[in-house]
Amino acid sequence: AQTVTQSQPEMSVQEAETVTLSCTYDTSENNYYLFWYKQPPSRQMILVIRQEAYKQQNATENRFSVNFQKAAKSFSLKISDSQLGDTAMYFCAFMKLGGNQFYFGTGTSLTVIP
Amino acid sequence: EAGVAQSPRYKIIEKRQSVAFWCNPISGHATLYWYQQILGQGPKLLIQFQNNGVVDDSQLPKDRFSAERLKGVDSTLKIQPAKLEDSAVYLCASSLYKTYEQYFGPGTRLTVT
């Protein structure tokens, strides 16, 4: 079974600063995907970034980047130049290659302070 | 393109009553998912449809929950009878066949009193 752990229930960051959200996972699979989803107060989940486990290069999407450490089973999200609109719940998720089911962590509530 | 639509957005019922949620996926998306998100937890998959067939319902409490996807488009999720522990947000998501990217709807917040 796959488990995803987010050890930071709440975090805050000053506007324009950088923040890193942590995620660790446990799996016996070798090929899988990892995701960060954002869930604003309106509750619609939005994909922020994804990483394929077979790729060594860390994924980057504008201000969002990940630090993927496969051996350590760690997948952290870095948000640079934080904006007020980044305030949301952030979920780390795992999906095995060829699978259909997300395994979500418990989420980190991020507040960007003006 | 239009996103995943869900209704109602909010529902309050008493325990032992019945409730139904509706989902309309993105046009052309063959795969549809229902998730339960209890406060303070990540979403948990309840059931997955591929067109109008069930792919995975291993975590669906079948004694009280049922779901259908007639004609492979819209889907309804029903709870009968509801329990207090069913209070949660019910999320619907859809994806193209055999792709990993799922698009989520806004969810239905159910409160059982």
C-alpha cells in the first residue's frame, strides 16, 4: 500500500518570500507519478505540478518547483515570490504508473501574509 | 472548455435521510471519479467509472452508498441512509482515458446532523 505524509499541517509566509512544503511517501513501486494539488477556499482542486519518478530532473512550473529525492522518498514543493493568491490547502499525491488512484496526504494549509 | 460541474454545492440533512449528488464531467472524458474528503484529510477515492462501467469501488461503503453513470456521461452518487460520519465534501473528477491528470469539480459539502 502507498502512504503519503505531509508533516506540516499549517504554514505561513510573507508575500514575495519563498516557502517550502514537505512531503514524504512510502511505496514499493519503482515507476510512479507525484503531484502537488492546490485547493483554494472555493475548494476546487487544481494541479500545480507533477513529477515522473523516472525523470531525474526536478519539475518546474513558473514560481513552483519541486525537490524530488527518489531514494529518500521525498517530494517537496517550493513556492517562490509568494502571492496572496497562493493561500490555499496544498495536497501532495502519489499515483503508480498505469494506476488510476491518487493517494493523497493530509494537506498543508498555507497562508500568505501581506 | 467547461470544467467539471457538481450540484448541489451544499446540503444539510438529518441522519438516516437520503441524499444524492450529481456530477457532469468535462466533455469527452471517459473516466469519472468520486472522492470523499473528510475535514482535515486528503480526498479518498470512493469509486471510479470508465465510461459507464465500474473500474474500482473497493472503498465504497456499499451498504449505504451507491453510484451510477448512465450513458457514460453524468453520474450520481447516493447515500441512503446517511450517518453522521458521512459529513464531508464529495468531489467529482474526470480524466481522459488512461491519463493521469484528473480535473476536479468544486465539490458538494454534506453536513449530516
